[in-house]
Amino acid sequence: MPQKICLITGANAGIGKAAVIQFAQQGWRTIMACRSRQRGEAALQEVKASANSDAVELMLVDMSLQASIRDLADAFLARYDRLDALIHNAAIFDITQKEAIYTEEGVERFWATNHIGPVLLTERLLPALKQSAQGRILTVGSKGLLAKPFLKVDLVDPEFRNKKFNATNAYYQSKLAQIIYTRWLAEQLQGTNITVNCIRVPAVQTDVSKYGDLPAIMKKLYAVKSRFALTPAQMAEVYLWAATADELSHVTGQCFDEKRKVVGVPKFARQAENVKTVMNLVLGYLKRAPSS
Ligand SMILES: NC(=O)c1ccc[n+]([C@@H]2O[C@H](COP(=O)([O-])OP(=O)(O)OC[C@H]3O[C@@H](n4cnc5c(N)ncnc54)[C@H](OP(=O)(O)O)[C@@H]3O)[C@@H](O)[C@H]2O)c1
């Protein structure tokens, strides 16, 4: 059997890094797609040592930039003709961000990184996924969406151009859109060898020191939350399961929780009209000229 190949975005930290170790330990060739060469190289050395594997490699990508995503896909396809698992793990959730930040391509950063980026990367890597005996795409959602039952994707102003920026809403909007995308893509890929499922991540220990401006009270709250949170390695086991379990080879368009149970999705994501309009909006971003 050929060695299986997996690409994980945001693989230099947290759940992504833990997942790389576990895939490498299972004998997969694993590509760590990271935005910082320095952080990526450091994680690569750590992962190789932990997994006792040389079948791990670093490729650079800034998931907020379409040009960078196209470069990553080209670099991957120049080297490999098959991809067995694509895991859209990278995301930003910096709740200290007070104002909208627009990328050099002019797209709001949460929307660009957490939603548009994964859609484009999938599109570019589909030819390689089709070469897999059974390709699997995993998107990553958030259990925190349960606390926002009435949240919608703002079809008119998803990028906070004409309303006050709110980092929490920007984050959850992008995760809601990922759920919609999962369901839509699963439908598009019906009858192919590729499945698409979403992993709903609950509270998982994370390094908040990267948020320099986090108020002391928030740091304390995170410290308390951390005691009850899963470790990145525990969560990564769910990624590994969803990418490898035989019983999932025909399961697509579902959302799984940390206990590997199918969970429901927000009402907004269940409505066919919303799926259509959100995906029309999103696909419009991909049709923009590469330099715009
Ligand atoms: N931790 C939780 O409690 C929790 C809860 C619900 C959902 N989730 C979801 O679980 C996933 C992993 O979370 P985590 O806790 O492991 O997060 P994390 O430790 O903050 O790691 C996030 C990863 O994404 C990368 N990333 C961010 N922006 C990027 C960009 N523009 N291009 C490429 N990579 C980028 C980061 O790279 P840098 O190191 O360069 O920043 C890092 O490697 C995310 O999708 C998150 O939304 C987490």
C-alpha cells in the first residue's frame, strides 16, 4: 500500500502540531502548512523527534492570502500527485483585536483566514484528493457556536466594512460559514471518492501568551478554562480518527464532536437557501483576479 499523505494547515502549534505527530506515528507522510518559516522549522524538528519520523515536511502558506494559497497548492502538486487527507485546522481567534484588519488583498482577516482560505485551498488540491483511494477533507468548527444560536453569515457585510468590528462575531461567522461549506462541498462531491466532514472543537488548551494585549482578567479566565479543557493531543486524536476510520469511508457532510458523535449544526446552516446564498458569496471571492 502506498504511504498515505496528509496536509494540515496551522501545524506549528496547538492541535495542528499534535495531529502531525499522531499522523507521522501512524506512518503517514505529513505536510505541515505553516505561515512562519521560523515557527514552522522549530515545530518540524520537535515533531520529527516526537514521532521518530522523517516523513514530515514543512511548506509555507499564509492562509489569509489567496496568492500564498495558490503557491502552496502549486508547490504541493509539483511534488505529489495524490493527497489522502486535507485538514483545515489553521484559524485566528484573537479576541483582543478591536478593529477590522484587511489583508494586502483587501479581505477582512478572520474571513480570509478561517473561511475563504480553506475554500480556495480545497479547490486547488481537489485534483490530488481525487487520486486518493478515498480522500478525506476535514474542516474545523467550534462548540462555542452553541452560545450563538441566532448568528448568521452577514450576506451584505461579512467583512465589517459598514458596522463596528467584533472579533467574536467575526470568528464565529467564519466557523458557521465553514459548516455551511462542509455541507455544500459534501453535496458537490457526492458520487466521488472524497468525503468532507467537520470536527466541532470544544475548549482545548491553547497558548494565550501570543495575545499580548489580553487583559489580566481574561488571562485568569483562560487559566481556569484551561483546567477543564482538552489537551491538543486529545483533540488531535479525533482528527486522526476522522481521517482514518474505516467506518467513515462513506460518511460525508457530517459534524463530529470530541466524543466522535455526530452533532447537529446551527439552524442557519441547515437551511438550503442559506447554503446557496453563502456559497454564491464565497465563490465570488475566488473569482476575483489573483492580484486583487
Ligand atoms: N483551542 C480551542 O479552545 C478551540 C475551540 C474551538 C475551535 N478551535 C479551532 O481549532 C483549530 C486549532 O486551534 P488551536 O487551539 O490549535 O489554535 P492555535 O494553537 O492558536 O493554532 C492555530 C494555528 O493556526 C495558524 N495560523 C493562524 N493564522 C494563519 C495563517 N494566516 N496562515 C497559516 N496559518 C495560520 C497558527 O500559526 P502561527 O503560530 O503562525 O500563529 C497556528 O499554527 C482552529 O481552527 C480553532 O478555530 C479551537
